[in-house]
Amino acid sequence: MKKCIRKLSLYHKFAITIILVGLFPMLILATVILNSMISDYRQALQAQYTQAAEYVGNSLEEVLDTYNTISKMPYNYNASQGEYARRDYLTFDNFRQMLYGEGYEPETMEENRASEMQEFLKYLDGADQYMQGAHFIAPDLNGQKLAFHYSRYSTFFKDEELFEEKMEFGNLDRESRNLILIPTHQTGYFSGLKNPVFTIARNYFDLRGEVGNTPYVGTLFLDVDIRRISRIFASVKFSGNEDFYVLDENRNCLYSSDSACIGQKLDMGFENSQKQFVVKSRENEYGLQVIAVMNTAVAFSQIYNVQKIIYLFLGASVAALLAASVYFSGRLTKPMQAMMQEMEKIEKGDFNIQLPVSSGDEIGILSQRFNQMSAALKRYIDQVYVVQIRQKEAELTALKSQIYPHFLYNTLEIIRMTALEEGNQNVPEMIEALAEQIHYLIGPVKDMVPLEKELDIVKKYVYLLNCRITGKIQLRTQEDGLDGVMVPRLILQPIVENAYVHGIKPRGKGSISVEAHAEDGNLCISVMDTGVGMDEKALEKLHQLLKSEEPGIKDEYNWQSIGLKNVHDRICLLYGEKYGVTVTSTVGIGTMVRVMMPLICREDTKNENDIGG
């Protein structure tokens, strides 16, 4: 292996070194970063949908609590006080007396009982706007079945057998003292009702007996429009690309975004896989569970798009790195190969050799030294001409190379003009804003810049942020009467960036205000945001940072607040310790960063023109 490496030319060794040292770490780092991004995105999506599913589950529990209370009304119903009614028992027994016709005249008992029961069911049906019907089924004192039905939306109950089939009345647990939830079904037993309903059922018992001996009296049924559930889902902002289901403990689908599943028993597996992303809430008190299912390709489409962009950028970087390695390898080895060929001529006695010197780097210097060597050899051999030649001593200095950013500006301009020619308006504006910020950052160095230029860079920075997060940051600036005021370069952008990253970004949207005014010969600039704010502990930690020699706050991952500390230190070094940055914050309200410095005005517009160029 070592012998093979030794036989390789310098050109091949240099190219292999570039690939091993440059490309492989880049690929490994990109893979790690992308995997971390996908993992973090999955966790964030999981948390978001879990919170939404839990909210829907809790809301359903609250709704069922309401209907649970309504279903207990037979125990305290006391609205019937007609001339045929007799109420000799406590309030909880009024409904049983009415059902069994106690206190009615025998010849009018059936008519009065039917009237009283109709009024009672009407009373229950009107307790909620989503109630579609109320029913009560019970055996009378002779064991004959009594059935009463009412709906304010239909005057005709047409099918008793269908109703009992939907309620599974034959298999109903008549010993249960809890609320019974009957799966979603169509109200075909009422004429004219089309909306699906789910039914709340509760058994009614005779409470006059001893504890443990309370005979079954009958069962109350309440039909509820499933629009009551859809109203809960409408209050939650889902993406619209998912399917959600509300299942009971028997896997019956009470409600779903897929109407074909409503009322069906779903045996499908709701588990995470490569094709689907599943989030489940806990089962609430009534055994209901909310499940959200998304196609993985749809759920992770945004992060996959970012992944494609990164790989595209990485591919372009790899191609550029390979091209650069080939170019510089050739640039390094070709002069050496030419030098070796000329050395063979010297060995044959030809000293009239001059290598071309095309650069001022090490290769150029080596070519110069080679030319000097061949000339010196010629002088020693040809003594006659040596004395006539004036000896010159060459001073060689290494030139410090400076790479100017013009190639970056030209590239951005080409991209901008291409986007304009293709009819895209947003991309050219974004590129123009980015180019101006780059020009501002790496252009001619000026310690002081006009305040309006500093604010303009902040506006372009916020504009680029809003291009990515759909305009969720509002920026307001106020600097009236401060024309010609000069400030140190780049003191506002780090503060605005800090306001976005630590204040507004966790909340999702907000506003930033930048206000500048003169105060007792000083310039006061306030940057206020409506972000999440900081508690006293975090604020005290930041104050200690501003007083310390540390460059920022070090956590387990990275340094934080470096930009804010940098601005504070620069102002203190320029103008003294009485100036600098102060921070105030309130949790849930926002944060204000106040920058204080002397008020300095420019004598002319020269500095501004230099920076704007």
C-alpha cells in the first residue's frame, strides 16, 4: 500500500487529500445534521398533534359530562303539576309516579301519562341545541313494554323495531348505573331527519328501596347530532392533510373526517410505520380516544424539501470542491513538470533557460529562483560576460492575497436577473436584500455609519425572515429628527435577531419596534418585542453576562447571546462604561433592549456614500 502511494504523482496525492479531508467530513456532517433535523421535526409534529388530540379528547369529555347531567333529570324532574298528578313522594320519585300513572284516574291514565311523558321528553330535547330526539323505554307494572319518543325536528316516529335495533336494546346492560354511549347511526326511525347522531343512554332505577335493592324502571335515550363533535374539531387548527377518528373502547367510530368510517367498527391498525404517522390521545373518562393519521410523505414534505435543498447545495459544493482541487492540483504540478524538463536541458549544457513566472506565490518564487540558479551557473562558466553583467539582488516578498466578494455579488445578480426573466418577483427581492446585507457586512470597513443605513439593514433582515415565515413579524421604526446621526456599524441587527430567535420565534409571531431619540445629548435606541419574555432568573443571568468578560452564555450545546454581548462591549470600549446595553423583560409580554451612546452627527455625507456604494 505504501509503495503504491509513493508511486502516485503529486497531482494525484493532492486531489486524493482534498477528497478525503474535504468531501467525506462534509458528507458525514450533512447526514448527521439532516437526521437530527428530521428527528426534531418528528418530535415537534408529535407534540403538536398530541396536544391537539388531547384538547379534542378533553373537550369531548366535557360535552359528555353535560349530557351525563341531562340524562339524570328523571331523578329530579318536578315540572308536571297537572290536575291529575299526585306527588306524595320526594322529588326523585316524581318521574316513576308519572310513568306508572300513579295519581291519575283509571279512565284517563293512558292519555294523561302519554301527555306528561311527551312534555318530559320535550323538556329534555330542548336542553341542548344539538339534541335530535329523546326516548324512554320501560316495562309497566304488568310487564308490558312502554315506549315514548319525541323530536322537535320531526312529528312522526315511524319504526319502533328499527330504533331498538339501533340502540341494541335487547343486549342493553340494565344493571349499569353509568352513562352508556351508543355508536353513531342514522335516525331512520324518525321521519325527515337525515343527520347522523350518537346516542346517550342511562338506566333509571326506583330509589325508594333499601340500599342495594333499587329495581330497574326503564332506560332514557338522548340522540345528539354529530355536528356537536365536528364543532370541536373546527376549533382546532389541523393542517387539513390528516384523517382523524374518535373511537370508543370497542373500536366503534363515533366521528371521523372520513364520513365512510362514521358508525363503523374499525379493525385497522393505527400504528406508526414508514407510510403513516399516527398520534393518539389517552382514553378519556368515557372510553373515547382521538386518533390522527397522516401520510408520512405529506407530514414530512416540508422537511424533505429542505433535505433536497441541502443535498442539492451539498452536491454543488462537492462539484465546486472537486473542480477546485483539479484546478489547483494542475496549477501546482504543471510548473514543476516544466521545471523538470528544463533541468534536463541544463544537464546537457544548455544554460539559456528562463522559466515563465506567472504568479507571486511559492511556485512563482521557485521559478524565479530556478531562473537565478541557471543564470548564476552561466555566469560562473562564462567569466568574460560575468564581469560585464551588473549583479542584482532580488528582493522577494510574499504578497498577501485578498479575496474580494465581487464574484458573490455577480453570482447573486445573475440569479436575480434569471428569476426576473422567469416572472418570479419574490426571489429577486430576497436576493437583492441578501446582497445588500452581504455588501454591508463585508464591504469597505467604516467604524461609523448613518443611523438610517443601520435601520435599513434591519428592515431587510426582517424582510428576509418574513419571506420564510409568511410575514409573522411586524417591524416598526421611529427615528424622526435624527437625520445625520452616526452610530457604530452593526449594533442593531444582532439585537433584532436576538429578539426574533429568543422572543418571537417560540411564540410563532409578534412585532418588533425600534425607536431612536435624543436624550440629554445622548442617543437612546430601544428595541422592543412582543415575544415570550424572560423570567427573573434568565434576566439576571443576562445581566451578569453583560458585566462579565465571557463572550456569551455557554450551555451544553453552544454559546448564546454573543451578539448582544458584542454590541455592549463595543459601545463600552468606544465611549466608556456609563454607556452600553440594558435589558428589561416581562414573561408573556416581551423584552426591551435599550442602547445608550453619545449623540454624534456627521459633518457631510461622505461616509454614507462610501457605505452605500
